[in-house]
Amino acid sequence: MRNGADIDVVDIDNAIQMLNKYTKEPSLRPLILILEALKQDPHNETLLAKLTDTWRNLGVYQGAVLTYVPNFYTLIPDDIFGDNLKEIQKEK
């Protein structure tokens, strides 16, 4: 898990703008609110953890996020899909 040092505030702002412009799904509002808070404090571990948890609980709406913010995976401090592919590949 990274510490937020390599999160680009411009990327966060772009994600917020794209989601606000192209999505009206109420289920995405908590994600946008966390992104807005993270934009103000990109090193906040609690916000990074909330972002990951909120992402994982979006279900089918993850597709909408990735449609409008294809580089969203760069904002998540952990494996975006939670399947630990990196760990599995290391074991081989």
C-alpha cells in the first residue's frame, strides 16, 4: 500500500470533474466526496482507505467510474480489484 506521496492532485481533480459531468448515479456521490477530501489532503491514510473501501463497494458502478476516469486505478492505494494479482504473480 502506498502512502499517498505519488497521488497527483490534478488527477484527483480531473476524476472529480469527469464523474460530476458524466455521472448522475447517487451511488457514486460518496466516492466523489472522498475524492474531494483527498484532493485537499492527498497523504491522508484514512481517506485513502475509505476511497478503497468505497470503490470496492460500488459493484457494477465501478464500470461507470472506469469509463469516465480510466486512470482511476492510480488513485487507489491498493489492488483496484482486490484480487491480489501482483501477489499471485510473485508466487509463480
